Amino acid sequence: MKRSLLLFIFLFIPTLLFAQVLTGSQYPQALHKYIAQAKSTVTVAMYFIIVEPGGKGPVTDLVNDLTAAKKRGVKVTVVLEDYKYKENRAAYKMLKNAGVNAAFDTNRHLLHAKGIAIDGRYLFIGSSNWSRAAFERNYEVSVFSDSRKDTAEFEAYVKNIPLSSGDIFFPPQAGVSVDSSFLLSPKGGRILVRNGADLQFDLYLLLCRRSSSAARPSIHPADKRDTRGARRIETQIP
């Protein structure tokens, strides 16, 4: 009887799972602990990572944890969403400068996952991006699990994400002058700035760069609402 019981424990205990719900500061604190203890691999798939401008804070600490793991000989892989390249730029540069295998996905699909796998065993997955807002202000929920099976499935999923080749950032270029009359116009630049219409503003800057100084481009943004009441910005180019 004892021998049968020992055999049962030996066969089935390894399949038992441990899971914990993490909210608020519990999430970055737990991540810090396990990344700092990582021995072989860390795999991150994240929509965006926004490090603090001053270089101090929980997000910067986690990025530093990844670079420290790389220095210890841990294989660190980070995949980020290319559409959020502005938000991800500082973290990406920090990781690449430390020799971390960091990359962006392609524009064919949206990488909206937020997961971290450690040592082929520990898995963090949930709603939280790596940002000060997610860690301290938003209502976010993540789950930490000790499961080799789930961790292996996540790692395989991330491995199959198509990646952009090379550095997606454009080299530094000279700035573009913008007419103050456009920026201050209530029917022009102020609509774009007020509504965070980045793509429309980028289009205007591109047109400015390609036009001569004597013939500035003109665009006419319109602040409208659709049938559901949602706001949208329409831009006309004469």
C-alpha cells in the first residue's frame, strides 16, 4: 500500500499547478523577483514597454532586470509591437545596447500579448503592459503560474511570431519647420493636437518636408462624430 502511494505521488505531483492572481504593484514585484532569479531563459512578448523618462521607476527596474539577466548568461528574448514603436523606442534601445535579443513584430498582425516566460517553468500573463500607468493607476489583472506545459506553449507561440528585419527606426533627420498659423488655427493644427491625431499630423509633416518653403502644403482636418457618437478626424488635402 505504501509503495503504491509513493508511486502515485511520484507520478502525479509534477503535473500539479500553482497559480496566483496579481494586481497592482504585486505584478512588477513578482516579476522582479523571478527575473532576478532566472537561470536559463526569459521570453517576453509585450504590446508596449514605456520606461520612465527620469530613468527611475518600476518599468526601468524591470528592463534593467532583463539586461542584468543577459549579463549573467541568461538567454533573453523580447518581442514588441511595431505599431507602438514610439512608446517602445527607449526600452528597445536599452535592451539592444545590452545585447538582448529584442525585436519588433511585423505590420501584418497586431501583437497584443502581455506575457513573460522564465526558465521554461514560470509564466506571467494578463492584461498589463509595462508602464507606470498599468502598474500604479489602471485596473489590471495578471496571473502567475508554475507550469512547464503552459510555459512551453507560450514560448512556442512567441517563437512563431514573424519579426521585422533590422532596426525599424529611421535615422535622425533635420527637423521640419511648421507655420505657426497652422498650429494655432482652431480649424487646423489645434484639431490635430487636441485629438492626438498622430497619423494626420505625421502626414502634414511629411508634406512639409517634400514641399518647397515657398509653397507650404495645406490640409483641412475635420472633427466629426460617426453614427454611434464616436469622434473621428477626417483630413482633406486640396
